[in-house]
Amino acid sequence: MAYERSLDEASEALQPICRHLRSKAIYVAGQMEPPAEMQQTGSGHCWCNLTQNVFGPDAGVVDRRECDSSRACYEGLL
């Protein structure tokens, strides 16, 4: 039987990431969007490059899914 992986929650499309979002995977993989296998094995810990903390300039929690264009501090890559 072939290995098959299933997730309980449906994966949703993510918006382009904020230029200030940082994670260890970015430095290990050397790219802004690390390969899927690294995202699955990593801790998912992120921080804001502006504040150097897990809270952004707007006092909101920094996370890959939370740091989107709805936040005042968001700046797209392009």
C-alpha cells in the first residue's frame, strides 16, 4: 500500500506574504516560500522583522496566515 497523507482541515489559498514576516524556514531553505515538506516539519514560529518579536507593529500576533493585507502594517513583496 502506498503512503498517503490526509489532513483534517482543508488547505486554503494563502495571500502573498508580508515583506516583514520572518521564520527560521526562510533562512534554512533560502527562499521566502519554503518547500511544503519544510513547512510541515517546522515549528511554524514566525516573527516580524520590524519589531523583532512575535507581535507586529499593530500589536497583532505574527503568523503566516494572519499577516495579510487586512493589517495596517502589511507590505507586499512587490
